Amino acid sequence: MTGSDISDGTDYFWIKEVRIKGFKQFGETYALRLNRGLNVLVGNNGAGKTTVMEAVNLALTARYRGESINTCISRYLFNNDMVSQYLKEIESGETIAPPSIEIDLFLGGGEDHALAVLEGDNNSSRIKGSGIHFEISFDDEYADEYRECLQQNTIKDLPIEYYRATRRSFADVLITQRSLPFSSALINPAGEWQSRRSDERAARTLRSTLDNSQKIKLSQQFRESRQQYAELLSGEDFLALGEDFGDAKAKLTVDWGTKDSWKDDLVVSVDDIPYAHIGAGNQCIIQTAIALTDKAKGKVSVILMEEPENHLSHTNLNRLLNAIVTNSNGRQMIISTHSSFVANKLNLNNLLLLNGGSNHSCDQAVRFDSLRDETYRHFAALPGYDTLRFVLSDKVILVEGPSDELVVQRFYKDSHDGRLPIEDGTDVMSVGLTFKRFLEIGKALNKKVAVITDNDDDPEALDKRYEKWKSEKCGAFYESEVHSCPEVFRDKAESDAGSGKYVRWNTLEPVLVRSAGLQVISKLLNKNEIDEYDLVKWMESHKTEVALAIFRSPTPIQQPEYIRKAIEFIDE
């Protein structure tokens, strides 16, 4: 059972799908289906992870990086291509409407009546459902003034002074934060959480755990304290304060504020240290704990978290991830990461690989929810596997160990004008004996993958093992012929076997000797005085030294046929 399966019985609201249009890098509609529980967003830099998180938070809170969106509308929120096209057409004399930003959240869960209130087709796709439609668009109140600007040719940039942000339900009813039937929390220790703003966000999250009776008590007590303060200022000690201005007198008094003024003076402290002055890692842990606390039950339904690996030690990161998995209790969590450790621990089946909006299909992310249970449990149990390195590569060559990795990189370099594989978008990864686990992920991604391995003295068995994986996108490469110890070295082989030592003749080291020749390898390793048997024996016990010598060789050496074919397969 995973964190996405565990529930405390509360039917939390959750986002079934998010659609983004005109926001930052997403010009045309970008659609992303989400899981009900955990969602782990991965992708290369620029794929849109942060943009998706910002868009979801914007629609849920009408706030951008801690500020009310109507106070910080900027042209940089808009898709740059759309803005450029708009300005180009304006310059050519066209009369067109300014571009807009639209974000739609299709919702599920919650109580039926609460979901029904949000139901309609007021969204950019005119699809009937329940949800939130957020929009930053031109305010028609300024239509006449805008037309005048067009006639006078004074518009040289996006006229953001004529824009406003609105948030309405799919039923086309205005939504306020109070009328929204659930709340969300954004946890971003590396982003905008600095100084006073971090205190405000932490206090706001913790305040959300208070019930109405507690809030009323705080409000009443706050006014009582203000009353005492006012009485003090009107006492004899302060009678001399003030200045006469004719019939008027200016003096110090108390600002009675509003019914919510008590909120402004609340800050969070940790061991008597203000929240803004503790480390970013501890901020992340505290925010997560607050959002997941039982007191927030029924309130915080959606939790957004950016790169939890930032500023956390390995131990604390592990604690945080365990808390997420075991305490999410049916809440929806959307987490972005660059960490394989995070991805593995949070279950690879929850991964969504963003592609940066390069197509316009219904779901513009590669989903991993088809992986077998044994596969994602394998990676969760051994989270050291660098799965995201595999996921984010264009093409991958899988080898068994670090020595094989160096040798393959050198052979690739020799046949590609001195370029290393990574320079062409091809990663060479040593993954031990877990080839089939990675091949399953590769199949889900439709990724080009080549496995290079020893034939284990039984190439027919390998043919059967990799038969189901072989395709235009996936291939396994090894020597098709089985070699045995040359007759001339039988005595040495029998002597070594008697002492429990064996020299194998179908691993990478003897293959290199057969391919490049005894003389070439002996010279490269400065082992001219020994025969082929002793050379292979030495090479097998000095794998790293051999691999480094080949990688650094001043001249190319003849590469084995099966490695050459694997590299050609990747190049196709």
C-alpha cells in the first residue's frame, strides 16, 4: 500500500486535471491529468514543473509568490510568443484583443453538494464538469480607452494596466478564498520564502488549523489588549503628548483595525526562534507537518511541494518522505523533484514526466502507472538507483559496472569525432544486474535503450531473457559465440581451478584482448612480458585500471563487434 492508497475516511477534494493556456512557457493549452494521491513531477530544466506548480497555486489562492495576483500582474506571466505576436500585429495596424492567461482545475472528491455548486462549463475548453476557472485578461471597462490608444499608436508593450484577474467556478460564480470549499498549501523552501514573507506564510498555514471558536476568542482578546493600550495612552503620563493645531489636537492613539487584525501580529516561532530565522530545511519540514496535521483535516486537501530535497540532509529528507507517504491520509500531493532518491521513495508509479508542452494531446505527460508492483517496490527499497538520470536522458546505453561504462564511452568517442555520448544526449549508465527493471521503465517512456553485457557463457539463454524487450527502441548486445580457455593454457587453468580460482573467457577483459589483439593490449597495460592467460587473469583483477587505460589511450583500439553494433543501434 502506498501513500496514495491510504485515507483517514475524509473525502478530500482533489484536482483531476489542470489545463493551462497563455501562462509563461505554455502558449497553447497544456493539459495534465493528475493522480488522486501522490503526483511526482519530473522533467528536464524548462519542461514546466515550476510553471505547473505556480499555475495550480495561482488558481487555488489567487496569489503569486506570496502576493495578491492583482497587485503583481506582469507581462512576464504571459507566454512570450503570444505577447510578441500581439505586439507585431498591433504594430502592423491590426485591432486585436490583448492575450490572456487561463487556468482550469477540474475537481473531484469532496461532498456531492459542494462539488455540484462548482459544476458547469465555464472553462476554456467548454467541457462540463466541476472546477475552478482562473483568468488574467483585459478588463472591458477600459475598452474605450484601449481603442483610443490603438488609434494613437501608443501601445508599445502589453497594456497590463488594463488587466485584471478573476476566479470563477465552472458554474460561472465568483469565487473568494472563503467560499472555496477546501484549501491548499504551497511548500517551497528554496523559492520565495524569505524574510517577513516566510513568517506570514507559516503563520497563515498554522492559522488554518484553528476552528471558529478559537478565532473568535483570539479576536476578542486582541481587542481587549488594544483597549488596555488605549487607556494607557490616555492616562496622566501621556497627557502632555500631542500638538494643538487651532481647534484640532493631534495625539497618539490605538489603531482598532478590523475583525481580522489579530492575524497580523501572529508569527510562528520554533524553540523561541522566529520562523524566518530558522534554516530553509526546517521550514520545509515544519510546513509539511502543519499541512499534514490532524488539525488540518478537512481543510488542506491539496499540498504543493517544490523540490523537497533542497536544504535537507539525507536523514531529514528520508524522514520527510516517510511522513508524506504515511500521513497524507488521502490528500492530494503534487511534488516536483530532480532527485532520484525522492522519485524512488515516493513510488515510481506516481511519476509524471513533463514534456514541456511540445504536443497538444489530452495528457501532455508520460505516466508511469503501468509499472509492475515488483518493479517500483524494487526501486523504492533501493533508492540509490539513479532512475531520473535514466528517465531524463534522450537515449541510454546500460552496462553492468563502472569499468564497462568507461570502455563504452571511449569506443563511442572514437566513432563520433571525439565527442562523448553525453554530448549527443546519450547517457551510459552502469546499473548492475537490473537491466530488465530499467528496460520496463524505458518501454513506458518509449525511450531508445541499448543493453551491453557479457554473454555469461550462454548467449542462447540471453536471447530468451531479452526476447520480449527487443524492438526498434530496445536492444540487447553481447557476444554470440562462446569461447573457452585455449588448449595451450589448460595446465594453468586446472591449477587455478584447483585453488578455487577461475579465469573466465567470455567477460569484457578477454573480449578486449581478442578484439584488439594481445600485442596492443599488452603494450597499453605495460604487460609485455606475460602471455595471454596471465594477461587476462591480471585484467580481471584490475578492472578499473584496465578501463582507465583504455579510456585514456592516446590511440584508438579495435572495439568488439557487439559493442560497435550497440552504438550503431543507438545512432539509428
